[in-house]
Amino acid sequence: MSATGSVVGSIDAADKSNAQKRTPPGSHAALWKDGKLTDLGTMGGRFGVATALNGKGQVVGFSAPAGMHEQHGFLWENGKFRDLGTLPGFLDYAPNAINDHGQVVGWAFSFDDIKTHATTGPDHAFLWENGRMQDLGTLGGHDSRAYAINNAGAVVGASDTGQGGAAFLYQSGRMVDLNTLVPAVGNVPLALALSRHLSIALAINDGGQIVALGNQVNNETNVFLLTPTASVTKETPIMDQSK
């Protein structure tokens, strides 16, 4: 949902040309704005889903291009779809957020079975800007996913570290484990001192505040607000965390 109350998603769209065969309906990307629902359609394939929009009315989501089963990311603006392209080694794409500068983040993956949507290959977070898609990599493990981006271009999400999952902050070309950015108690990071581990970062605002999920030693999951309090360098803020 945008700051002005516009909402994106998808709607069922029956294949009227094949009505006698009762082809199951596909989905079309949709935009609800000023009390009006608009069918945005697809990139030519059978399905389309809109996942986010920015303050300028640009919409992102995923859709099957004409003649393809794979899902590609799209940018919709002024009635036209733009395919966000691909990365080597990946077939499918899930854009999740767009900022007011048109930068898009999400993740790339490949379905092993298009019917069951089973996957065994890696997921990698991506950043799309100026017509180019960039693989953001991981924190050393198999997978990563980007969930949000602010207007400064800072990206947050979750990544496998090789020893488990961790929330990350990506900016200035570097992905950092958020658990390493919270203040220390002595020589021990605060997250460890309080028996908390930040596992997924879900949102970041233009002030750099981050909403993240954290697991405690008793396996209880809590929501944390991380607030920048100082900078070791311009690129790496130190975070304060509170429930």
C-alpha cells in the first residue's frame, strides 16, 4: 500500500476465449486507487501479480511473459509493462519492493517443478536499477531474499550465513549481518548478550530505522525496531534495538 492509500495485488481473470473448455482462471495484476480497481493485465502470459508500488505510481510484481511458464519481474508505469530482465542461473523472479527512485528489490530463484512450485536451487536477493539487475549475493550461505528498500537505496532482508539465517543490511555495495551492527556489551554483541538473534529484516524507512524479527533463546519470536545511533563509517551505522 502507498502513503496515499493505493493498493496493489491480483484478481482472477477467466480465459473467456476458452470458456467451453472451462480453463481455470489465471490472475492479473491489479491496482486499486481513488476508489477504482484497475486490471493491469499481464506481460502476455497467463498470470500476473502486483506486489508493491511507490509514491510515483510505479508498480512492480511478477508475470509470465508470452509463451513462457517462468515468472519475470515487471515494472508497470503509464499503462505499460517493462520486463526487469534476468540473472545468470535463475529462471524466476519475485520483486518485493520499489522506492521513489524506481529501484526495485526482491529475489531470484528457479522452480524445479512448475506444478508444485518446488525449489531446491538457491534464492538470491537482487537490486534492479537503471535497467540493470544485480545479484546481491549472500552472507556466505546458500540463500538470500531482499524485502525492502528506502529512498537512500539501503536494502534489508534475510540471508543464510552457512550456519543459519540472519537479517541483513545492504548498502554501498556491501551486505552486512545486522547482528554485528548492534552495540556491544563488553566484547559481546548486544544481540548475543540478550540471547537474541535477528533473523529477518522486513522494512526500512528513510531515517534508516529497520523492523526485524528476532528469535530468543526460548524460541520465542519478537519484533524489533533498530534505530541508527552513530556511525563507525558513513556506510555502516550502529543500531540500537528495542522491542
